[in-house]
Amino acid sequence: MRTPRGFHVASAVASALLLLVMVGCGSSSKSASSTATGSGAPAAAAGSSVKTTAYDIRLTHVAGAAGAANASGVLVLTVKSGSDQLCWSVSPVKGFSVSASKTTPTIATIQPTPAGTPSTPGVPLGTAYQSSACTQVPPVFLGRLEANPKMFYLSIYNTGTGDAVRGQI
């Protein structure tokens, strides 16, 4: 029986996300601050199948979400190839309230969804919101991110206030 090509891609992405969740998120390494140049141009790294890469992601208010319509910020996402880590650093987000409480946490996720399509379940960046940290990621996930970064976006959501910002990679 033949299966549509899109089914294989969706299955592969879902498998990568499942692997990422099983590996676990939440390293608290603060040495992950990025020195991104803003170009997003990959730099080769020895001994890894992915390249060290930095992406500057412009965060803007999510239409229909609570919070300030002018909410904005920048998130620098860095792939560290030698250690298979995904690191992030969020600038203070204008017009967005961050909460670290257990009852109304702020959640940051990366989602494999192209612009203009409904969102898919996200993979959390850590177990609790941190403005900068790193997490181990399966090389297959990093490879997919490297191959097609525009298929991913990042979102930050406050479960208490309903504030939300998002940025396509």
C-alpha cells in the first residue's frame, strides 16, 4: 500500500518531537549566552552532523491572545553542534508579563509549524521558564531544524494572564 509523502514527513517530525521530550529538557547551564551575528549563517563544527548555528527570532504579540498588542522581543536560538545542545536567550519582552509560579507559569516552546498554519504541540524549552539556558536535543531534531528552520517557530505563553508572543525562525 502506498502512503502519501506528507504522511512520512509528519511522522518523522512527530517522532523527533517525541524523542526530544523523552530525552528531557531543562538544563540550567547559564554559559549558553549567544554571540549571534544576526545572519543565522551556519559555522562548521568538527565531529557533528549539524553545524553550530544562531538564529535571531523576532517575537511579536499573538493575535487573539491577551496582553499588549505591541508586545515584542528577541529570542536568540543557538544550536551547539559539538554537544548537541539547543540554547536560547530571551531579551526582556516588552508588554509581556513573565511568571515563574507553579500555578501560572510562563512556558516557552519550539514547534515544527510553518507560518500561517495551525500550531502543533510544542516541545518545552526547559521544565520551567528561564530567560536563558540550554537543553540536550537528539541530533535528528537538530538536523531537521538545520535543514528547514522556517518550518519551526517559538512561542512564549503566560498561562495566568493569557499573554502570548511568537516568532517564526
